[in-house]
Amino acid sequence: MKTLQQKTETKREVWIDWLRVVACFLVMLTHSNEPFYLGGEGTLVLTRSDAFWVGALDALPRACVALFVVASSYLLLPMRYATGEFVRKRMGRILVPFVVWTLAYALTSDTPVENIKSLALNFNYAAGHLWFVYMLVGLYLLVPMLSPWAERVGKRELQVYLGVWAFTTLIPYIRMWMGGPMPVVFGPTGIPNITKYPLWGEASWNTYGTFYYLSGFVGYMLLGLYLRRFVGELSWRKTLAVALPSFAAGFAVCSCGFIHGVMQTSGGVFPVSGDVSSAALWESPWMNDTAGVALMVVAWLLVLRKIKGQGQFYRKMLLPLSRASYGMYLCHMFVLGAAVTWVRSTLGVGTNGSLGVWTTPVEILATAVVSFAIVAMVCVAVQRIPKVGKWLIG
């Protein structure tokens, strides 16, 4: 006879737990790349090989944030309880740990007083990954409005909306093609913003063009809904027939786009350095609203959905990590910064390091693995503390 806990776990979407853990590691891999092109006055790539390694290893995990959004929409749409209960359960679960860790980052920064004062308006730039929570809260506010439609929408109708969204993932590339390298404007907190070539109704007095409302992360919510309602079980043959070319195409766009930007800036001469505006331009091909990232998201989803097993590894290792994944996301930068410093001091820097041309990729991967392992152990342990754990980890 099954225990209550076993009955609860059999109702879980096993592949969603895998998705959360994979996405969490991919986030750390993304951030492990940053010291290899962000540095000096803002931008610093030491060698040509570093440009290629970052182009590959930072493009590889770029689906991470979108995967979290798909997981949320897959589980939440259509909504299964009243709006008030939804807001109380979901918002409380994400906002309390967010506030705790936001304050922790602010208090340990170089300018704690200024950072705390600015929290009423935005996240701390020193903890830039916290932008994700603001975006997620915005999407959660849409769930009660989208839910009635999500219950009734047909397959063809949803495909049309997804098709429109898929077109919007090409818009960032159209802007680059039409406008070339656009100027970068710095906000009051030093965050670089690339000016955009105006398209389809956009102007200085209107930033809400034709495709504004159906672009960005809303599309990933629709993708999660489509997966839940209309995509049945696929064989491994069909899964890989779609996933492999999709991932390869997306990876090529993201990776080559970054490398092309670095080479264009450097003129083939390294090291290349400057303010952070250069890095902002280099990152354009792998932003979350681009086709390259969307293609990799589709590939990850199709493969992860094939995972069904609920054996010992899943129950003892994977499931606790999945439950702690939000807290791991929030706090990992505390560990990752120390990890990358230790790894680089141990192995050296660039091609002058102890592993030659392999120094940089080993350091990036080692930083991600070490950070993930430490953060996982700490967050799983903290989450188990009665009454306190859920408010710190989620």
C-alpha cells in the first residue's frame, strides 16, 4: 500500500523536475562564462581562443531562463484554483525568498546604502540575475487573465498564436540587419540598453508596436500550454529528428553571432577591451526573445519530456534538487564568484594557463560544476529546516 508521500510523488511531472535541475545548472554555466568576456572597464576578451570558447560554452546553456518559464506555464495554465488563492500561493512562495536574498546581495555589495535605496525601483545591478523574478511576477499576473482562454483554445488557434510569436523571435535579427550596430545608451545605474531600429508602429512616442504584446516570454508560456494540451508522446526517433537539428540551428545562430561580434570589434587583434557596451552588442544574438534561443528551448523540451523514471536517483537526488532549484537560482552568485576566482588562480589565465588553450573551457566548466555542487548541498539542507527553510529557498 502506497504512503501519502508516494502517492503525491507519482502525480508529479517527472520531466519538469529534471527540467528545473538542468535549467538551474545551465544558469550557472551561463554565469561561469561571464568573467571571460566581462572585465576591465566592462568588456575584456584576452585571446582569440577565449572568444571561441565563450561563443560555444555561453551559447550552449542560453535556453535556461526560458525553460523555467515553460515549466511554470505547463503547470499553471489553465489555472486550477481561484485568483486570490493563486496569488497568495505563488507570489508568497517566490517573493519572500527573493526579498531575503535581494537584501543579502545589497548588504554585501560595495555600496550597501545606495543599493538598498534603489531596491524600491529595480534590482541591484551587482546581482543582475534577479531580473528574472521581476519578469516572472509579471507573467504570474497574466495567468488569471489567460487561464479562461487556455481552457478553451483549440490546437489550430494556438498554433496560429505560436506562429506569430515565432515570427517575433526574428525581429531582433531584423533590427540588426536594418540598423547595423545600434548605439548603446547607459541608464542611471550603469545598465547598458541598445537602442532599437523602429519597426511596425514604433516611434519615439510609442514603444508598443504591432508585435509587442505577443513577443518575449509570453510566447514561452503559450509553448508550455501547447506542450501540455496538444503534444502527445513521441518516439525517441521522432524526438531526435526534431530536437537535434533544432538545437544545432539555434546553437549555431547564438554562437556564431557572438563570435562575429567579438571579431568585428577586435579586428582580429587581442586582447579586446572597452566599456560594457561592446559586450551588450555581442550578446544580442542570444537574447531570450531570439529565434536561436527559442530553437534550443524546443530541443531541450522534447528531449526532457522523454524522462519518466522515478527510481532511487530521482527520489533521493533529483527531486530534492528540483524543490530547491528556486533558492539555488537566487543565491548561487555568492558561491560562483568565489569559485571562479579560485579556479582561475589555480589554473592561470587564458592560453598562458597551465592547460594552454584548454585552460578557459576547463575553468568555465569547473566553475559551473563546483558552484552547482556547493549551492545544491547548502540549499537542500537549508530547505529542510522546519518553518525557516521554505522562506529562504522557496
